Amino acid sequence: MDIEEKKNGPEQRESERMTEELWKILKSRQGEVFYTAKNLPFQYTIRGGEMFVDRRSRSITRATFANALKKVMEKPAEVRGPKSLNVFGAPYVWALLLALGIAGESAGKKE
């Protein structure tokens, strides 16, 4: 399999589908109050492919969420907190992935 096939293969399409679903969920929950790992409250709004958190002056992009989601899905045991995401705005990205059950100890478990 060459690089182009791999780039546009089933794994890439699944990753894009999951990112699209995540972005839809994030859009539907904007304005709600979430909490970082340090228990700091925040809210966000989404405009286009950017998320604006009320505690930050710069936006967090959809691509940042795609990268974080990919890390969580590929190596869930290694991604245990915001720092392990290694992305811009990690405390907010982590808090949202955690709140949605995508990351953290409860991710993927059925109750």
C-alpha cells in the first residue's frame, strides 16, 4: 500500500467520520459549563472550524480536536490527561473529551 492509499484509506475515512461526529456534538453543547482537570469552569462557542473558549484569547481548531481524538483512539492507555494530548488548548480539549466519555477511565466502558 502506498502513501496515497493509506492517506485516503478506510482508517482515514473513519477518523474523518469520527471527527465530524465529535464536532457536531460539540456544536450542540456550546454554551454549557464544563470543567478542566483543575476544576476551572469554562464555556465555549463554535464558529466555523474554530472553538472559542471564554478563558482563552486564541481559538482551538477542529484539526486540534481531530489530532487529540486520534491519539485517544490509537493509544487510550497512554493518554491519561491534558498533557499527554500534547495539543494547543489541551486542558479544554481533554475536559470535553472526558465529559463526552471519549477519554479517561470510563471511555469505551458500558455501564
